[in-house]
Amino acid sequence: MSPSAPAIDLRSDTITKPSAGMRRAMAEAEVGDDVLDGDPTTRRLEQRIAELIGTEDALFFPSGTQANQTGIWLVAEHGTEVLLEANAHLVHYELGGIAALSGAQIRAITTPDGLLTPELVRGALRPASPHVPRITALAIENTHNTAGGVVLSATAYDGLMTVAREAGLGVHLDGARLWNAAVAGGVPPARLTRGADTVMVSVSKGLGCPVGSCLGFRASRRARAWEIRKRLGGGMRQSGILAAAALYALDHNLSRIGDDHANAQRFAELLSDSTSVRPIDPQSNIVMVDLLRDGDTAEAVAQRLAQAGVRLAPWGPRRLRAVTHLDVSRADVERAARIVVETVR
Ligand SMILES: Cc1ncc(COP(=O)(O)O)c(C=O)c1O
């Protein structure tokens, strides 16, 4: 690759830039003041998302983090515990939000592969006692980012829901990449949310929008969700500009998520020729790449790769993360894989 060519950026699916069509849709959006008396385009988006994810209603948020935190706030009681997979986004990357905002503590469940099972969740439940915290909620992440975009199947999800219901737990679903889980599992998104109390989905990742996530819930929860969002500073005024991008993405980008998965597969396939790196077989749009040579560190290799024209994200001392997305083509990922193989040897 010539040094002047732009780098192929596989650090995250959040780095996509709005396309010309998306920008046009944003420019032409009908807007109102969403905090004062409602924004019509935002409301259209919320209704469309609710329908897609199978919840009665939904609210538009500026970020997945804020929507996740609102979801937890709605389902977890202050002074109790939330069950989570030990490497969940809510555990590592939301700055202690569960403790800071909901006043709940995390009860982390270690899994070999990021996938909670009914047995593991049952094993983490505590017998009722006046001496130990009560557990009031379970949060599930699908796909699981840090585990490498692994997909929780509909059947596995149903198993978790059964245990949660038996134990009387509220359930929050972090579906930042629920679209990817649905495509990978060959089911509609709503099949992967059945019975959850709160469901977060992002439009700023695989769907390619500049901003935004939604939280789905029962209609009776809308007023409380609105109040929490406002308290967190998430009330947005002419948010229809952003909602229009999301509506455009649902029309144009949702149907091509499978391309990202095929590109991730191709990237991993080409890396498997190397004896210096080991790609973990991807289930969706994330490929974790382990470094095999003594002395190679993720930080140093990421720097060398960036100089060679490929950007991957360090994800542990000897692991890099590659994420395929709307702004990289099949040819880009093939070129990126060749550069990785040549650079790390
Ligand atoms: C699984 C998961 N949940 C939540 C988030 C938070 O989304 P945001 O960056 O919009 O706050 C992310 C972001 O990467 C994520 O990967």
C-alpha cells in the first residue's frame, strides 16, 4: 500500500461517516423540539424501532451508554445486584455507571466464551437471606463485543429468560449489535428480545449513523424512561436531524449487515495463512486476532500496522480487534489481511 493511501480502519464499526444519501435525509428532516412538544421524525423512528425489536414503545438516545444506563436504572433496584457476563460492555466500558447512577452493584459471571447459560445464571443466584444483597436484574449483551462479536442464539436467550423469570429478575438487553445477532442467527431482531423489560439497540455502529441508540420498553415505562434520560442530559431538541439518519439507515443499511459478516469471515480466512497471528473464527462482524510470536505486543503491532496502512484496536496485551463495517469493502479487508500477514512475521 502506498504511504499516501488512506488507512483501512478496522478499529470499530463506530467510525463510519454518513453517506451522501444519509446527509441528504438529515438535511431534509422535518423537525420539532423533542423536549418541548415532540419531534415528528424522532417519534417516527421510535415507533419503527419499537416495531422492529418487538417492544411496545421506544425512546431515542444520544448514545448506547446512556440508553444502557437508563435501561439498568429502570430494571435494577437501588442497593441490589445486577447479574452480568464478566466482560460485558456494562461492566468494563461505562465508567461504573451502574454503581454511580442506579446505585446497584455488579455480580459478574465468568464464562469461557462470553455466553451466559441458564446453569451459570442459576449458579450466581443467592439464596434469600437478610445478610446478602438481593439480585434484581440480569443484563445480557448480544452480540458480545469483547468476546469477539459472539452471538447468543434465540434458544440460548430463551433459556436465560426462563431462569430470570423464575428468579423474579428484571432483564435488560444490551443489543448495541442486535442487528448483527439477528442476521447471524437468521431470525428477526424481535425474536431475540422476547420478554426483556428493556432493550437497547444502536444505530451508530453497523447501521452507519453518526449518533444514536434507542431503548425499547413497555408503554407504561415511557414517562419514567423519559425522566431518566432528561436527568442524564439526554433530552435533545431538533433530534429529527439524527433520527432521519437512523430511518435512512434502516431503509438502506440494515439489509447489508450480512456483507460485514462475510467480510469478517474473509479477513479471518486470509489471516489463517499466517503463523504469526491467529484469528478467532468470527460469528458476526468482529474478528479477534491473537499474536503468536514471543515479544509481539498488541500496542506495538497496532502501531506497526497503522504505519503500514491498517488500523486495528489493541484488545488485551496480545490481542487485536478488527471490526468490519459499512465503510470497508471486500477488497479493503483482503488488502488489510495481506498487510497484516506481511507486517506481523
Ligand atoms: C456492546 C456495547 N454496548 C454499548 C455500547 C455503548 O455505545 P455508545 O458508544 O453509543 O455509548 C457499545 C459501544 O461500543 C457496545 O459495544
